[in-house]
Amino acid sequence: MGSYLENIKNKIISNYGIRFFPKQKKKFREFIMNELNSLDLECEEINGNMVAGNVEEAEYIITAHYDTPGIMPHWMNYIIKYFGHTRQLSFSILIVIMFFLLHYFRLYIINNILFLWILFIFIPNKNNYNDNTSGVLTLLNIAHQISMSSEKEYLKGKIALVFFNNEEWGLLGSAAMKKYWLKNKISLEGKKIINVDCVGVGDMIMLTHGEKSNLVEILQNTLKDSSKGKEIVKYKYKVIPLSDEYNFKEHNITGIIFCNKTKVPGGYYIPYVHSSKDKIVELENINWLTREIIKLI
């Protein structure tokens, strides 16, 4: 395993593990932009997002969000293992029903305790290895491998790397980036967009997509021969988003997320996210994704 990935992981976790408040994000942006410049990639900040490469000319846009979430009460993680992140609508309805029943039976103390626990989302989670340090590491590792490639100039012309802000607050950073591109007449037609989120740990590989599925089919064929036994599943977006690629669902997009099956069959959940247990990032996942994405390009 390359020393670059290990070293950059340790730097981020030790010095920039929480990227929740504006000052923390600003310090991290400075670090990332300096790192990309050292890898001979020009980088600019746009509305709190970071863009390396020429989006207008690139064929591939590889994205990941860099902000980190608040912490989730342990009981919610337990429920998510049963229902899954792919059943967020059902999960939300369940929470509403639970609050209603507690209120109906006048169990006000329990209701208030549960409500206060939900307010934990405004408390920064100090452990964010999977969500989404893993995605940031993937983009940096791609940049590093390109910088060492004999086809460096060719690859630099084919790819742009985008680090989104405020994914955790409703995909706001990617929405602002999309609005900026539209305003400046930067067309996304014909481009292949791959969003990398929570790829640090998980038994399965989920490929998300919108109406257009040709990129997903290509990526699935690229990954399946080297997935080392991990099952690849496809998830088509309807109403509920999982990550930033949802904002581009009308384009040729896919998201890559590592996940597990739920205890109630038919759903999938992302391990450890928004919890104090988010302390695992398997670097072999990052190296593998880096190789496969560069091979795809």
C-alpha cells in the first residue's frame, strides 16, 4: 500500500477530523488546495466548493463532499440497521408515528428525551473516517496517481475533481455548484459524473443513478471483475437522496457507496455514519477505487 495514502489519511484525521463549522472548513480547504497544487493540479474555490481541473473540457467529473456531520443518537443507528438509508421515507414516517404515539399516551418525558437526542445532529461528530474522509482520500489519491503517471497530461485533460461543501445540510454545496455551472454556461451534457461517498467500509458496493443508466452499466462492468467478492447492487433515485449525485440525476451520473444489507430484507444501510463508531477506513478500498476509476478513464 502506497505511503502517500497512509500519510494523507493520518494528516486529515489528526488535524482536520471535524469539518463542521466555517473556520474548520476554511482551514481544510486551504490544506486541500495546497495539496492539489503540490500535485500540479490548479484548484479554485467556488461558493465553498473546491474545483481542480477544467470542468468545461473534462470528460469525467469525480466528486466527493468534504464536510462532516453531526452525531446521531445510538438508538437511531440501531433502527437504521433494520430499515436502511435506502428506506429513509419509511424511517421518517416511523419516527413521526413514534412521537405521535408517545404524545397520545402522554409519555411526555420519553418524548422530550427522544426529541433532545435528535438535536444531537447539531453537535459535531468527532469521528468521520467513512463519512466522508474516505471520499476525500479517494479524490486525493486519484490526483496523486495522475501526478505520477506517464500519461499525466492526457489524464489531467480528461478529469476534473470537485470537493463539495454542505452535503450534510441537504446537498446544498452541490446544488450551489450546479447553479454556478448553469449560470456560467458550463454544460454538463455528455460528461460522466461519479460521486464518491462513504467508501471506507462495507460488504457491498452500491451504484446509484438517475434516469440515465449507461454510466452505471459501464462502471459495473469495470468493477465486477476486481470487486473481490463484493456484491454490486444498483439503486435508482426516485424521491429520497443519498448523496450529492442526486442533484445531477438528470445527467449521466453514478454514485459509489459501500453498504450492508439491512436486517429487514430489501434495504441497505451505510455502516457507522453519523456515529462515534465511524473510525474505520479500509485503505485497500481507496486504492482499488483509484485504480478502477483511472482504468475507466
